[in-house]
Amino acid sequence: MSELFAMGGDGPYVWSAYGITLAVVIWNVWSARARLKRNLRAAESVSATDEPTRRAKVSQL
Amino acid sequence: MKLPLWFHRFGSPPYVYGLANSVAPWLGGAGLILVAIGSYLGLAVAPPDYLQGDVYRIIYIHPQTAYVGMMAYTLMAVSAGIGFIWHIKLAHAVAVSAAPIGASFTFCALVTGAIWGRPTWGTYWEWGDPRLMFELLLLFLFLGYLALRASFDERDKADRVSAVLAFVGIVNVPIIHYSVLWWNTLHQGPTISRLDAPAMDTAMLVPFLIMVAGFTAVFYWLLLRRLQGEILEREQGTRWLRDFVRGTAA
């Protein structure tokens, strides 16, 4: 097991490369989900008030 | 130019949203399983390289992330072009969705390449190396595309102007691919896409190709999820979306 982590002395290079790749994938998943959820919630709140948002925003000004 | 009828269904936001919603989980599941298997085989099972030792194991993620970045750019440019020519808003939505994914994977390819370069080339970064420069340009094209879009208040205008930048920039993709053949570079030549057999042992080639398939599935999974978010943002206040959220809320 420790051999796997040591990677014959190349451990820091190999594991940091894999760690950064994992972080990039996780960021992508999180960011896509957050955007989808935010816009779903926005659509739900529009549907609850039953008013088109675009017009509502203008009339509030 | 007339487009076939089936093509027009892909211009319908509710249809594409629903399709993405049913396909995405399969792509995500398959992609993550393949990446997990490929990582295990690449890190723990495949033999060390006779020259590079264990550091070569970065080969199971570095070319794959670079390839996802180039695939994302090609998809972005082609869909932006389709949106520009045929005035299809959903095509622009696909282009916008591909950009952040492509930018992050290109960044990842540059960083993992730098990490690999240190022990093998003796340097993290080499100014003037063609492939490194054009890959960096790819990152700047993604960021430029996103920055250009952000500078417009009107979405239609942002779609049309940024599409031109995306389409012009596509010339960079084949340049990256052929850069190792056209110029002298530190970067190695093609290992897999050669006319003769791939110059890689089967024990290394199998995890390599599993990772390529896994990253491809992960990319399309992320793209569909982003596209869903983008469709919802563009369709706020429309009747189908109102009916849709009421249907799921009830």
C-alpha cells in the first residue's frame, strides 16, 4: 500500500496531478448542479406568483 | 440550405431539456465508473515505464483532459456556428455550456503537463514550445469567449458576437494536434493516433483507452447538466417551463 503512495519517489508528482484533475471534475459537477438548481428555483418562484418575471421586474422599477 | 425535420426537434427547449434529463445520469454513471476502473488499472496494476518509472502514470489523465478541452472547443465552435447561421438559440446554449467545461479541463491539462514536465524535461514550463503555447492559447480563447459574452447585456447580441470569436478560434485545434509533427518541441509525438500500431504496451494501452472513454462520458454528462441549467435560464417566464415546474412540484 505504501508502495502505491510512494510511486518510486514520484508520489508527489503523480498524486498532485490526479488530485488536481479530481478537483476540476468536482468543481464542474458542483457548478453545473448549482446553476441547474438555481434556475429551477427561479422558475418555481415565477410559477408561484404566476407573473412573467421580465415584466414584473420592469414594473417594480 | 434546408434542414431535415428531425433537426428541428433539437431546436425545441422542452424536448432537449427532457432528453438531457434522461440521458445525463447514464453518461455520468458510466463515466465515473470507467474513470474509477481506469485510475485503478493505471495507478496500481499497469507496470512502471522502463524509462520514466512511475511518473509516467500521469499519462492516464493528462492527454485525456487535453483531449476533452479540444473536443469542448470544437463542439463550442460548431454549435456557435450553427446558431449563428440558422438562428437556433439552443445551439448557442450548447456553445455557452461547453465553454466553462473546456476552460477548466484545458487548465487541468496545462497544470498536469507542468507537473509531468518537471521530473521528465527538468522544467515546469517552456516558453516557446509550440504545443504548450497553442494549448495556452486554447485556454485564452475559452476565457476570451466567456469574457466577451459577459460584456453584453443583451443575450442575443452576446450569442452572435461570441459565435464569431468561437468559430475563428477553431483553427487552433488542428494546430495543437499537429504541432508535435510540424515543429521541434519538447513534447513527444503521437503515441496512439499513428498509421501503424500504437506505441504502447497493452497493459498500459487498456487503462489509457478506458480513461479516454470515461472522460468523454464525463464531459457529455457535464455538458448536458450545464445545458439544462442554461435552457432554464433562457426560458424563464415561458409557458412550458411554468407548466413543467408546476407538474413536478405538484
